[in-house]
Amino acid sequence: MHNLIYDETWSVEDIVKEAHKLIGKKLGEIDKSGWLDPNRSERSDKGRIGNMIQADYFGIYFNIENNLNSALHGVLEFIVT
């Protein structure tokens, strides 16, 4: 796994291009911080997988007081399906 760190100079296209590299990856390959641990307190949070991708893949770390989506040009939100 690479150490990708999002940078505000990225364009929306850069973010989408990087996100496309996740297609076909297993969640366990992305999880570096134990987001999938069944004992983690956020386990019931329906957005935890998106938070994991933001933190562990893009390097945008979860902060409950800061809307993470605003960090992504104010237009992007990670939706995981």
C-alpha cells in the first residue's frame, strides 16, 4: 500500500483518478488503522468505511469537529458501495 497524502492542489480529476485505483481492492488491503476491528467504538457508524478510505488511503484524518467533505474542494463526498 502506498502512502498517499491528499493535497489541496489536487484537482477534482486527480481525486477521482486516485479513487478509481481502489476498484477491486479489498477493504482489508486499505485498512491501516483498525477501522474494521469489530471492537472499535465506531463499528456501528455507517460512514466508517468512507472515513477509513479518507484516512488510510488519502491521508485525510477523521476529526469529528471538522467536516471532512469540506476538505475535498467542498464538492466531493466519499460514497462507498
